[in-house]
Amino acid sequence: MLSVLFATFGAVFLAEIVGDKLLYTTGVLASRYRTAPVMLGMALAFTLKMGVAVLVGTAIARLPRLLVAGVTAASFIGVAVALWRKPVEIDGERREHTARKAALVSFATIFLSEWGDVGQITAATMSARFGQPLVVWVGAVSAMVLKGVLAASVGAGVRGWIRSHVPPRAVRVCGVALMLILGLLSVVETLTGEF
């Protein structure tokens, strides 16, 4: 049982850590919102996504690419619109987001994007191979949460520097641009299988 747990953890972590856009998405979210709510929303999203992966196995890999691309695009565009509509800080005034809002934005962004990605397919494959879905799920969620915690920690560290060195309007424009670019790359990857 422990060998399955560690094998799943290692396989999913390695599959997800190399070039995955959700790593950057989590970092961007943590640079914008408080870290703890981002981690909470992220952990819940990863928990549910890996649960689906383990339960339905390789069927997620067969989801229509156009459907996955559409949901992914809508997710990133939604976050970009939310960032754009947020009031800009004036004269150094800081407005803290509610923990609930930060957790919901993080959950929605992560849960609604990149279905059938390499991490889910790896978890589905491990579940089918070992026949221990609960153990595979724990290993996969642990790997995803560790990846997210690493990204959120870097993003949180960057947040303090950004607040003291970059004008709020520039932060807004960069955040919106990054969400749109990550969304576009996710859609292109979903439709072409490249990146």
C-alpha cells in the first residue's frame, strides 16, 4: 500500500511540476490574494479533480478537446475579468480581499481548467494499474497540494515586493495579461496536445 502511495505521489508530482501552467496560475493567485485562502481553494480543487480522475479513470482523457478548451478559456477569462474589475488601490491604500473570495477564485480557476491533463491521466492510470483508488487518490492529491504550496509560497513572497515596488495599476494589467496568456496556452495545449 505504501509503495502505491509513494509511486503515485512521485509520478503525479513529476508529471505536474515540469512545465505545468497551473503551477504559474497558483503563483499568480498567491501574489494577488492572501496565501492561506489560495491554498484552501487550491487544495479543494485538487482534491475533487483527482477524485474524478481516480473514479472515472481514463474516461477523462476522452473528454472532447473542444469542451475542455472552452471550459478552460472561460475559467481564465473569468479570473481576468474579476482582476480587471477589482478597484485599484489609491495612494497606497490597501484593500484586503476576503478569505472567502480568494478561496473561491482559486478553487474556480484551478477546478475549471486543464481537465484531462497529465496529472489526472497519471492518477487515472495508477488507479487502473494498482486497483487501489483511495491510496492513489491520497498520493495524487498530496502531490498536487505540494506543487500548489510551493507555487503559492513563491507567489506570496513576490506579493510583498510587488506591493512596495510596482504601481497598483501595473499589477492589475500584468495580472490580467498573465491570466489571458495562461488561458490561451492551456487552450492551445488542449486542442493541439503541444506545449
